[in-house]
Amino acid sequence: MAEASRDGRHRLREALYDVTTDKALSRCGRYALGGGVTPKVTPGGSAYFAGLATCGKVHVCPCCGAKIRSARTVELQAAGTAWEDIGGVNGPKIRPARAAWKKNINDRTAEDWAAIEAAEGLQAGGLGMLTLTMRHYARHTLAELVTQQRDAWKKALGQNAGRDWRKAKKDYGVIGFVRAWEVTYGEANGWHPHWHVLVFFDKPLTPEQGEALEEVIYEAWSTALQEVGAYLPDREHGVRLDLSGHGEGGPLARYLMKYQDGKAAWTTAAEMTRTDTKAGRDGHRTPFEIARVLLDEDAADDDRAQTVRLWQEYESAARGMRALYWSNGLRKRLAALVELDERTDGEIAAEERQGEALAVILADPWHQHIARRKGRSLQLLKAAEKGGQVKVRALVESWGLVWGRDVLPPPPVDLEAAKERTEELLDRRGVEGDDRQRKAHRVAKKSAVPAARKASVVAKTKAPKKAAAHCTECGGALDTRLAGASGAGRHIGC
């Protein structure tokens, strides 16, 4: 898919600037946060901008959404793997045995051998992928369907669930769940919102148990949908529970092989999170596939108008939806087994990677000559990747910007000072051991950012002022909107 690449995501976001009703998205990757914007190149050779606003909107921003979903996929994959390996009701016996197995056989104590023997034949936690859909028609608005979907969840499996589901949770060892929202659109039947739910069991279920639990869930889900005014879902598609074999094989592996072009090995985590790379099935389109019509210069006016209407309807309905929703207590339970990502979606989207700064483009020139010109920011990234500062300078000068006035060399960052500030901050917070090493890099990077921004602001105040815009014919003052990058132009009447 085109938007699955960096370039495609940037182009799609630029196209969405013209149609979005979301103020944060309209500013994302476009507005400078401080005195200037800094193109940087990572040690791996990929370029990015520091100092730009990010929206953190997982469902509507191609760029922020990709970063957030990628991070959540890693987190969820780690959680699922740990649960299958050392979680569940037998986890307290399996974990000591695993630790004992890692030791050299000659170093194992009597307690180690006892732990290995106690865990023999025991299974750790189980996983299942639950998909909940609802009957829908073209006449339904997405907002109407989403309201019914949320209300039905509360009645069927959420806070207002009935006795049958509460009993089933106990009988089948349901520990908790992680829920993801997904929506597609089809010309025949309109919007199709549905839930993907990763269910954590205290031990793996048998196929017979899985079928029985699926039936219980269907009864609860179908009843709840009718109670909130929705249609009765058909049995085949309304509810589906796929159990995972150890390592996420079996039915889940077949169901989840739809990452991009099908060449990547999908996991449950990817199914839950990577809607930015998914293609719709059976004539259905994902929201980003719908928006891609905006990139087609040959698209008919009617197609573009429909795309704008659908996108804005989706954008409104998606407001407030999380990338993942974790049931109460599950994160705390998993945190004892594996390190989880505690960052918010906004923090993930805004986090900057390590990279070499190539220049500082002051805020005014950035907004006037780059942010407002489609394609230029992407051109700048490609120039940075191809030839570093030399190519960046040549490109911005070709746009009429002046090196040393509009674009400055990068300010030096005092790494030693940043390291000292990091140590002081970690001392004040009382961070020790592995936690200290893990957090040191993030704190150092954040402490260096304000210094770089301050330097760019100072440089801006010291930069030579631009000459007043003037008319080349009469020499009089000229509205800056009629002037070029050089400050010269002509009055309309001259």
C-alpha cells in the first residue's frame, strides 16, 4: 500500500490538510513548535524533522498513526509472548523452572531441580482472538453504528454485562482482554465497524471449550445489539473466536496473514494494531484507502467529493477512540512478566530519534516557503538522506532562502551538560538499577532539546533583518504577499 511507506504517509497527510476538520491534524508535521525546524539524519540514514507539532491521532493521521501502531504492536507482541511462556494460572510454577533451566547444569541446586520437576507438563496462559461484528446497511451513518457498537459492548461484555458472561469468564478462565477498533467501508452496505479483542486465558482452551465460549459470547452480543436498536447479527459472522496454539499458530496464523502485501509474518499483535497497513477485503476499503483518492490527480470530481464526505464522517466518529483498550487489572498483571510501554499515544508520536542535525530553518521561512508548499518537506527529507547538509543547503537556496539568514547551521549541543542534567534528574527521582540505564537515554535526549530550541531562537533574533518589500517599477512599498523570496515584486498597476 502506498501510505504504508514513509513517502506515501507524508503525501497522504498533506492531502488530508485540505479536507480535515481536525485542527491538530491540520498542524501535524507542519507547524514549528519553537524558533525553527531542524532536519536530522539518523545513524541508519533516514531523515526526519525535529521541532514540528505532532497530533498523536492514531486513527486519522497516517504519520502519527504509523508510529503509535508500531510501538503498540511491539508492546502487545511482548505481552502475548510472555503470557504464553510464563503467564497464566501455572505461571508461578513455570517461572522458577524457566530460570533453573537457564543455569548451567552443574550450577543447579536442589531447589532448581525441584522447580523443574514441579513444572513438568504444565501449560502457561492461553490467548484467543475474538472478532465482533454487526449488521449494517448503506443508510446507516458511522456515528450511529459506533454508538450502537459501544453501547452493545457495555451490555454484552463490559461493565453492564449479564450473569451468563460473568459466569463464563470464571468457568473458562478469562483473565482480561485488549480491545482494538477497526472500520472499513463498502459501496453496497456502507460502514462496517468491528472490534478485535485479544483475550487472555489462565490456561489454553481446548477446541471444544473455544466453541462453547463462542456460543456464549454470541448470545450476549446479539442480545445486546438488539437491546440498543441494532440488527441481529448472523451466527457465522457476528462472533468469531480463534484460539492460539503456542507461538500463535493454527487458526490465528491463517486469519492474520494480511499485513501489507502478504509477505510479512503476521502475529496477533499486528492484527490488533496495524490498521494503517491493512487493505480491506471483499470490496471494502479502509479509511486510508478511501483517503488515497485525494492523491489521484485524475480522480473524477464526484469521487473526490464522496471521498471528502466519507473521510470527514469517519474523522468525526473516530474522535476519542484509543489505539488499544486494556481491561482493568490486565496491564498490572502483565507488568510483572514483561516491561510494558507506559507512554501515551501523544508521547510516542512526539518522540524524536537520535540523529545528526543538519540545519535550523527559522519558523517564518519554514511556514512561508516549505510548510505551505506541498511536497517541499518531503523533498527536504530526501535531500538530507541523499547528501546531508550540502544537499539541504542547495535545495533551500534554490527555493530563495538565504543560508545564514533564513536557514542557519545547527547549534552545538553540549552532550556532557546533557549527561550531567540526566544524572541529576535520575538522582532526584531515585531511579536505580536497570530502570536507571533504561531511562537515561530518553531523559538525556529530552534535556538536550530545549537547549537546541533556545539556540535557534537566539540565532533568529541575531539574524539580519529582511529588507522591506519594494516594487521594482516605482520603488514604493509593496505588500509582502506580492513579493517573492528576494523581497521584490511589482504592484498590480505597475
